Amino acid sequence: MDKARKQEIINKYKTSENDTGSAQVQIALLTERINHLNENHLSKNPKDKHTRRGLLQMVGKRKGFLLYLKEQDIEAYRNLIKELGIRDTAK
């Protein structure tokens, strides 16, 4: 992901003026990276186990952020998963 795309995502999901690390921003950035790996890299390199492991780690990290956001602000959580097109987390 290039700097321009990353800044575009941050601007779209930030909650305040200088926000770069809120749960919403981090979830959106991880989702972008996960989608990029799935669509581009792993479809062309299906035997790349190291990248697949990194992908699973990112999915786990995103799940943690989603659970945190769900506990803190359920409405923001619902809006974010609807906007990003990801499934509701268990629990």
C-alpha cells in the first residue's frame, strides 16, 4: 500500500483531527492489507506459506481490534463492519 492510499484511508476513518491510531483506522488499514494480500499475492503464489502465516496474524490482530471496538462503541463497530464489508466477530 502506498503512502497516498494509506493517508486516504486514515482521512476517511479518523475520529479526530490528529487521529492515526484509533481502532477504526487500524481496522481499516489492516483490512486493506488483508484484501491486497488475498487478491494479489496469494492468488499468484498459493504455496507461499510465510505470507499466509503473516496474513493469519493480521486477521487475528484485526479481530482483537474489532472486539475492542464492539465493547467500547457498538454503533461505530456496526457502521465500520458494514462499510468495510467484513463479518461480525463472534462473542
